[in-house]
Amino acid sequence: MREIDFIVDAGVGKSIENWLLSEGYSIYSVISSNPEISDPEIISLALESNSVIITMDKDFGELVYNRNFVHKGILLLRLEDAVAEEKLASIQNIIPEHIDKLKNKFS
């Protein structure tokens, strides 16, 4: 499988997907491609495609820290009450400044 920069999990938001694409990143959109995919399957896909997962799902922490799932990077957004514009602003601050720190880390 070809390398993908980010796997954008369901619930993250279309505005973030659109911004990442506009910045030249390649993405796999869970909501557009396969909304029924399980979290372990998302991690497996990320491993195959060397991708960082962007998610709002705390279950990824359980998989990584308690079940020892290997990953290529997970960015957990703790922004449940944020509107789309606030989520997007956070990503626009995080990605350009810290993309090199996201690979192989749980952030």
C-alpha cells in the first residue's frame, strides 16, 4: 500500500480533511471510505500505509497503552465541545509546527 500522511477518523470533521488536502497531504478518510472499520483495523491500515491517525476516540489510548498495539503515530484531539472552526484552528497550529514529532508517537 502506498504511503498516506494521515488517516482521519470519523468524528474529526470534513473541514480538517479539506484543509489537509489543500495543504498537499494525502489522507484516508474513515467516514468517506469505510465508516464501519474498527479501531484495530484503522491501526493496521495506518501501519501498512505508514500513516499518522488523527482521532477524537479515546479508545485508541486503550489499544496502544493497555493492549500494546504498535502504531505509526496517533494524534488524539481532546476537543469534544469544540466547533469545527476550533478543531480546524488546532490542527492548523499543530501540523505545521509539529508534524515531525507526530510519527511513531501517541500525542
